[in-house]
Amino acid sequence: MKNRTNKNVPSWWTLDNAAKIFPSTGSSHDSKVFRFVCELQEEVSPPLLQKALDKTIERFPMYRSVMKRGWFWYYLEDSTLPAKIREEDSPPCCPIYPSIRRSLLFRVLYYRKRISLEVYHALTDGTGALNFLCTLVYEYLLLRHPDEFPKPFPALPYDASQSQRQTDSFQKYYEKPARRLPGSSPAAYQLKGERLPRNHLAILEGRMPLEDILACARAKGATLTELMAAVFLLALQEGMRVRDRKKPVVITIPVNLRNYFPSESARNFFATINVGYDFGKGDGSLESVLAEVKRSFQANLTEERMREQMNTLCALEHSIPLRLVPLPIKDIVLRIANWLTSRGITASFSNIGRVSMPEEMNRHIHLFNVFTSAGMLQACACSFHGQYIVSFASPFRSCETERIFFRKLSQMGIDVILTTNLPSESEVN
């Protein structure tokens, strides 16, 4: 954070490296907003939720910021705008920035037993948003059940200092990389179909027992994420036309860099890897696809490769010629770069991992889940208290790929409960 000495000038933050692309590439079809949901065992009390938000935002001062346009980059500026909860009344992941009125870059919504946090990706990543939501739920449950949680209060899983939360870890760990010509990826298979109206998403959520899916992954000698990625690739392949088989199916997977570098940052700190399979060359069996996924994971998920990727991305930001390019031109360049990158990706899969709350509070919580705005088919997964939940968000009316994915898991002996927001759909086994 950079504080100016003049007290009349608000504090401001430069965007971290990962955040810089989002203001330039967001659109009405892809708002760059994601949603975390906590479903409680009882109806939400709006007054108590507002009090909990007031307490929570004191721990996360950057959440008071608004987006501003500079001459050369976008940046975050501290504001005095109040953070107000509101009842959910619009489609999920509607745009937060840009908006007609200047607004905070997140919103807290409630509906019956559900608390939802929607965040603009330029503010933080999935780990940062999850830590905010867990803190919010923690403060809410302390207020909702004061007799059950007397002092000393249960330990909060995320208890970083303000300085740690506000750290730009990309800048902290950046090292100037060796010169290297950028590589190019072949065009990947692209999903097509009738799209929903803008700002609308088709959501399909599958809940399954965590132990069952872990046992299935262990039996195949794979991690949970590797198995999910392989099944996802197979589901995508089933919708391909014969002439599309000359293109590989590729999913992009965000990687939490906090697992490789010491960081408690509440800002963005992630990289991505691409995992693909060429069904025109391989036999297309689960074993073959899983072997290729495992190979990609082992080759890419190392500290050396993550550091190399992070340094390459940060080097562009540190380039003096690029820094001197005016923002309108940067917007155009970043949109083109984003389009070129998207050509090499079919879909996205993000595994947030295990959500942790104080054990004493778990009995008040039914589940957590997460999904994101979608210019392409996106899958997000997390686990909580014995449940593993995969949520698909799609801009397409058809959910055939998603249903194939869950059908394949059912064929492996996994019990899956599906829930969707599509008309005429209901919860099915």
C-alpha cells in the first residue's frame, strides 16, 4: 500500500500482476466476478449479518477500495463508501466494474439460509475471497449464537496481520528472468452452442461424499484434482464432432502460489497451468487421459516452474517501454493477448480445496460452494465437512457436457446429487 503524506488524499494501491488484465478484458458476457456461498442450517438474520460485515471489513481494508483509471494503469483507491448487505435479487455474478455509479468491488448477499460473497477478480483471488467469507461467517456465528461461543472465542483459521493481507506477493517474490522467446500453443477445441442472455449463467452443482471420491482417486493412483481434470477432459470430448478431433481439448487450472511461496496475502497470488489431451492421437480411455494429466501436473507443479511463470508475467509489468504506454493502448493490447490465450483453452477447472472453519461452528454450516462468471465453461470445486462440491457455470443453454461429467462419476460408483438454476430443473439423484 502506498500512503500519501497529504491527509486529504486517500490511500491507494497499485493492482497486483494478476489483477492488471481483468479491467481491460471484462465484458457483459464475462464480468470477471466470482461467487463464494456459505449455506447455513438456519435462516440468515440480516441485521446480524450487517454487523458481522462491519467487523470483517475492518480486517480487510482493501475491500473498501474502488477502481480508478490512471494514465498508465488502473489502480485501487480507498473510499468512504459503506459496505451494505442486500437480499439477493439478481442473476449470480452480475458485473461489479464498470458500473454507472462508483461502487465497492464486492457485494454480500443473503437469501434464506445462504450468505453469498461476490468479488471482482481484480480485488482478490479465490483464496483471498474465501478467507474473507470465512471471516464473515465466523463473525456472524459469534453474534448469532453468543451463548454458544463465550470468550475466549474459537481460533479463526485465517489470522494474518493487516500488513500480510495487503502484501503484493508478486512484487515480493519477483526476480528478473532470463531472456526467453515466448512459446505459442496450438488452437484448442472450442465449445459452441446457443448462449444465454448476457449476465445470465447456467449453474449445475454436484454434491458427493468426499471420502468416496478420494478413495476413487487413490485407487487410480491419482490426486483428486488429477482425477477431476481427466473426467472433465473426457466429458468435453464426448461433444466433439469428428472434424474437431484434430484440435486438443485443453483445460486451464489456476494454481495457488501460496503453496509455493510463504504468503498470507489477501490479494491475487496465483498462476495457471494448461492440461490437455489430443483425442485424435490417443486412445481416449480414462487410463490414457489420466496418465497424460498426471504427467502435466508433475512437470508443471514445481516451485521452479511456478517461479519461472511468475517471473515471466511480472517481467512484462516491469518493462519500461510497456510501462510508458498509455492505458487506452494497454487495454487494446491486453484484450488481444487475452483473446489469443483463450484460443488455446477449451474450459477451466479450479479446485479451491478444503474449506476450514472452527470445529465448534461446523454444526451450524450446511455447505460451501463456489462458481465464477463464464465466458467459457468453468468448473469450481471445494470440500467442506465430508462433502465435495463441483459447480459448473456456463454461458450456454445446454448443460450436456456437465451432465456427462457427473454421469461418469456416477458410473465410478460415486453418489452425486445435482442442483441447477435452469428452468424446469430440480434436484435429482
